[in-house]
Amino acid sequence: MNEEFLKKLLAYTVLYVEDEDGIRSNIEEILKHFFKEVYSTNSAKKAYDLYLEKRPDLIITDIQMQEATGIDLIKKIRLTDSKTRVIITSAHTDLNYLLSATELYLVKYIVKPITNDNLTVALKNFVKSYDENKIYNLGDNWIFDCTKSLVSNLNEDFILTKKELDFMKLLLSKNRVITYIELENILMDDNLPITSNAIRLFIKNLRKKLPENYIKNMQGVGYYKNI
């Protein structure tokens, strides 16, 4: 796994469901190296409660479990949620399982045993399932998730305001200085003029949510990202 891919994974959370304790413990330890948060459990019922509480970005679940199957779990989730990504694991390649799984909009179906290779392929599919331009690396351990209006340094999360989000989108999409006029257009409400003090305060507050010295000022022109 390359460094850029690993940094993208660190922006996400995962729920892992497996009723075999040994397998669950081993895979959970691996996942902790890749994801921001890892939640795990041994049953579909507990998994659904965890899903409701944590709202993970990805669910990795075994199919065959004692109380209910992984298929049952995902079907229940899909009644109200079509966006959470799902990877199913199974020791079987039974056609009925595969046909059931194809209706659940899966990222990947992994046939056990789970190896480094097939897990890597599945996680790459997971990352690709998102618009890759929505996740940005801002520096060492700093991630900007455009879809969530979230900046994270892996220890702390910062939610951006609507105007901060609009400015960050513009800043990251343009390989140049963002002019004062462009920034004024973002900040403008009801066509009222924006003062220079208001602009400075906006940038000051945004800088608190970003890596140190990430936004630089070009005197008399505007702001640019310092990379």
C-alpha cells in the first residue's frame, strides 16, 4: 500500500463483524493500522446497534453467524442507508450467497481466508468508491474530507462552516493565489460589502482548523496554500 492510499484510509472508520474470535482479533489489529477508528463485534444484532451508534464509513462482515447472517444485517441497513460501503467475507462461494450479495451494492466480496492481498484489493476498491477528489492530504497526518466538511489531524476533528468549505474547495482546486475578490464573493451575504477586517478574521479562524502555516498571504493579492 502506498503512502497516499494509507493516508486516505486514515480519514475513515470501519465496523468489523466476525463471530470467530481468533479471526476477528487478528483482522481487527490489522485494521487499526489503517483506519481512524475500528469498531468490532461478533454478531449481526450487536453490529446493527453499533452501526446506529457509530455510523461507520465501511462495514466488513462475515456472512455466516449464529443469530443472523451478514446478508440479513446489510439488508436491514440498506432499508434506510444506501451509502455506507460494505465488504462481505465468506468461506463459501455458493451461488445463492453471491446472488444475494450482489443486491446489496457491495464494494467487494472476499472469499476466506482473508489475506493481505485480498484485503488490500478490497480496501482499494473502498477508497475508489468515493470520489478521490473529495479526500485531500493537507500535510503530515492532516486530512480534509470534503464530503463531510471535516478537517482531521487524527487526534482532533474540525468541522468547517459552509463558507470555510467553499473557500477550501476553491483553494484546493486552483493551483494559484485566491484573490481577495474571489474570497469576498464567498463571504458576501445579501450583496453587502465585506471589510478587510472581516476577511482577516475569517482566515484567522480557518487557520485554527488547519496545519500550521497552511494558508499564506500574498500582500495585496490574496491567499494561497503553502505546500
